[in-house]
Amino acid sequence: MPQSSYGLSLLQLPTHVHHCSSVQDLPVLMQIYMQYPFERTVQSVVKKSVFEGRGFGAKMTVEQLIAKQTRIERQEEPHCASVSFDKHAANMFQSYVQSALAFSIKRGGILYGNKDEEGNVTVHAIYEPPQEASPETLQMERETEEEMRADFIAKSLGMEKVGWIFTQSSKERDYIMNSEEISQMAAWQDEVGEHCVTGVVSLAVSDEGSDVHFEAFQVSDQCVKLVKAGWFDVQKEPSGVSTLTNPKEPTQKQPVIVAGKDVKEVDNDYFLIPVKIMDHEGPLTAGFPIENRLLPQGPSEFKQYMRQSSSKPYWQRLEDFHLLMYLAKQPGLDLVNDVAVLLECIKHKASVPEGYTLIIDSLAES
């Protein structure tokens, strides 16, 4: 048989067929077959399952089956050796939730401070972004222009994001953290880094009265990976256990091993690691009203604050994180060109240029 330029053998056809100028001219019901001089394999468009992809007769030992499952193990030590909160910042956050909100809903904030080589974290400021909350859920608005200003102010003063803080409502619970809280903690650690710490404020009610608890935690590295990979199911009702699904094999009924048992639900305590908590007197004050609260933060509050601190050096009157947040959004002060100058004065405890004192004083008198 003659060979085509593509290496295909052409079947011999009747003479009258050879005179056809195109395939469309071929007689009805005429079929053409192409003969290949090699064995041709056509790739299936349907993806094979894990089991179909194995060789014929292949077997898996019990050890191999166990190795393919995910073992949930406790992490004994946190990456954050300890966390110390500025007394004033912590009290301003806690007292607002207790007095204004009565622990009826959740409240959250972003922690700014420093970390050292030993894993000790120091928190100097808490920024509370706009947020929506209920007794069970909390969603803070992220990556906003206001958060960008908070990042700029913190960085200019030698600080960075070191974690987040939230309050639990007074609604009765018999567990430490629910699945949503665990997932949020893991997301924060993935964003900020392994030193990231979570502060938790809660109200414990008993027959003898009520006490406010201030605690700190991290979640395990394994938990961070599982949340990032999409293992945690959304819970219909908050509880102390999380339902896990292997995103690569969602039909697997018991995708993880806990304490030697195949399970689908995991007690959240397996993921939690307590962090030693302390307090300190930080470099900033915390007396100016805080943004995004029910309480006002405006010209009258700014005027009153500046009058109360009139006896202090000008740079010292400005060393309040939330006051700086207020000044950073004023039309007459540019964040990069003007507020940056004020931040340098605060950082080095230097005199504020007269032009800026005139602008700030005029804002206080308006």
C-alpha cells in the first residue's frame, strides 16, 4: 500500500472514487478507514479514579492505608512564648465590651506591637475596624483605607501586626472555641505568621457573680494547614467540635485519625495551645475615643482631649494611637507627608514644627 507523508497507509479505493475532488463527493455510505503501522492509544476524556489508576491486582497494606489518612495530633508548645498587653489598650477594649455592649455580641480588633527572637510578643495598640457581629459570629472589614492608615501609623512607630483579639458573648457555652473561631484563628496565623497570637476576652458568670477572663491562644500548625486546604466544614450550630472533610476525597466518611480512631468530628481542644499572658505600660496612651464604636469620635472630643493635655509637651499630647488615627483622616493633613512628620516627632520625642501645631490647634478650636 502507498504511504502518505504522515506515515499513514491508504486503503485501495475503487477507481471512480479516486476522481472525487473532496470527501463530500464520496458516495453515500462510503466509509474510509485509516491504517496505522503502530498500535495507537486514545487518551480517555474521563479522569480515572484513584482506584482505577492503580495497576491490575495492586493491593494496599493496612500500614499504607493508615499512612494515607490524616492524623490529628496535639502541638505541645506554641510558637508565641508569651504575650504582654499594654494595660491601657487592653482595659479600653475590655471595658467597652463590658459597659457599652454588656458582652451581648462579639467584638474584635487587630493587635499591633513587636516580637523578639525568643517568640515573646508585646502588644502596644488595638485597632477596631468596622465590623458586623452577633452573639455567635464576627466579621471585621479588612484591607480598607482605614486599616492601611493603621498599618502606616504602626509601622512608623516601629510596630507591626502581631495578632488579633475578640470577645465571646455571654451566651452560655460548654466549650472554649467553636469551629468558626478556630478557623479565624488559623486564618490570622496564616496571614501574620507563626508568632501571631489570639487574645480572647470572655465573661464567666457564676452564683458568686461574674468575672472577666483575658486569655491568649494559638492554634497548631496542622490546624492552619487544614483550614487553608479547606478541610473545615461550616457548622450549622456552634459547638466545641469541628467537622472535617478531605477536599480531595470528599466521600470519605472518616477522613482523620484521633487517638487511634477513625473519625469525622474533632474536639477543638486538639487544635488549641494556651499562651502565657502578661501586661505592661506601653509607650502610647489610650485616652482618646476609639474609632468605629457607638461612642462618638469627633471635633468636640478632639477639642476636649487637647485641652486636658495642654500642660504636656506637644509631641506627648499626640502619642495616642487613636488620636493619630483621627488626625490621619483630616483633610488638612496628608498621611505620608504630614502625619509622617508627627510620627517622627513622637518616635524621637522631638518638638513638633510650629506649622503643624497651628494646624492641629485650629482643628481643636473649630
